[in-house]
Amino acid sequence: MYAISAVLTLWEMGFASVEDVVAWADAEIAKSDCACQELIDLSLAGPARCTKRAEFDFPCRPVRLTCQEEFALRAVWLDLDAEESVYQFANWAAGRCMGEDSTDAIVKFGYELDHLICDCNDRKSAIAHARQMLPILTRRHMPVVDGLLDIARDLNPSLVRR
């Protein structure tokens, strides 16, 4: 069940397409002697239709990630050489960290990005700061997303950069 929830999480975050999810479910069914009903449903109906069903009918749901887990997972796929992608990530991180525990390093980083983007209107500095800090912060928080990354490799090996 965790694998299905993890795949739904990756799909919900935009890291896997409907086709990726269905192909993954098909592969899991092919490997199994007796596939669970949720895998069959996912294969036949796709993730959007399955997650709209009542929870008693389709109990698998995307995993609710903490700010730190979501940060680390999104950072894995970020291309630090793509300026626009780094800026979009910085905007996302600045917004996602609001209201979180300000003693956490990732949350502090989000507030720093928010200051550079919103208060200073300094896109260039926000991108430079993100490029400098992301490798450090991501490496520190990778253990929290290792399980999701293992499933992502099964889902679509091209998804995982690192």
C-alpha cells in the first residue's frame, strides 16, 4: 500500500504523468501472483479517478509530506543550471515555509528567499542564494525521502537525477 501512496504522491506533485502511474501499476501487476485491487483500479482508471473515489472504496492516498520532506523531494529534481526552474523553486520554498517552525534550517532558508524575492525584489540574489544553499540543505535532508526516491526509480528511472 505504501508504494501506491508514494506513486500517488509523485503524481500529485507533478513528477509522474498519468501514463507513468498506469505503466508502473501494470508492471507491479505483472510481477505479482495476486495483485491487490488498488493496483488493478489504478491500472484501469488512472490516479485522478481513483483518488476522487471515497476512501473506503480506494483507501490509498498520496502521502502528506512535511515541509522538509517536500523540500528535499522537490530539490532532487531541480536543475540548478536552469535559472527559471531555480527561481520557481525559490518562490515555492518561500511560500511553503511560511508558518512553519522558524528554527528549522529549511524554513529559515525559505524566509531568506522570501526576503530576497518579496522585500528586496532581487531575483538574481534569490537564485544565487538557492544555488549556493540547496546542495547543502538537500544532502542533509535526503534520508527522509529515500523511500520515495526508490519508488520513483521504479516508476520512471528518468525522474531521478541523483
